[in-house]
Amino acid sequence: MFGDKKTLKDSERSLISETVSIDGTVNSSGAVDIAGLVKGPVYSKEVVIKETGSISGPVQVDRIEIYGHIDGKITADDVVIGSTGVVKGDIEFANNLRTEDGADIEGYIKKSPSKSKITGDFLFSKKGEQKAKKNGKPETNGSNESEVSV
């Protein structure tokens, strides 16, 4: 029963219901539906804030739909603000921003490059590894000057 290890799927949805109040950080690799109150940062793949839901704190997600209230900065690839949605904070999005009639936004809106362009192998590659090697030694340009590729 308790010793059984169960693998969770990223596609599963979590619900923070109307009767729940969380004071702290919410982390999820899947989707989270928020109908209650969250005070603190939220990090998730997808977040849907229901009409009764509220977040006070920054949100970093791939996709967010807002039908309730959020007070904090939003960083996401895709943002949807419904007709009942209220946002008090800056919105930084990479792909799409959609608002319905009646959406209330108080803050700056900025389109930025997609997060996927600055993550992955790009951050961990070393400039010296990009040069071809001959006989196990790095190739040189024939002078004592070092060459940097940008």
C-alpha cells in the first residue's frame, strides 16, 4: 500500500479547490487548476485560474488561463485572460496573448523571446569546444592571439 511506487504522469491535473488556501510555493510538472487562494509563487507547465481562484505572487508557466484574479508578475509562453479575469502585475509572454472583452489588466505587457531559445545545451556549451581538434590538440589560428566566436 504505502510501499508501492507509483509513477505520476505530467498530463495529470491538480486542483486547488475553493475551500483551500495555500501560503507558500506551488510547483507542478503538470497542470494546476486553481479555484482557491494561493499566496506565493507558482511554477507549473499549465495553470488555469477559475473565477473563484486567486494568486498573490509571481507565476512562471508555459501556459496560463485567467478567469479569476492574479496579483503578481506573469511569465509565460501563452497567456489567455478571460472576460472575468483580473491581472494586477506585468505580463511577459513569448508566443501568444489573448484577452476577451471585459478582461481587466493593470500592468505592463511585454513580448519576449521564447524561453526555449535560452535553455538547454546553449547554456552549457563552452566556446573552446567549438573548435575542431587535430591529433588530439586544439586547432590554432597560427598566432598567439586567442580567437573568440560569438
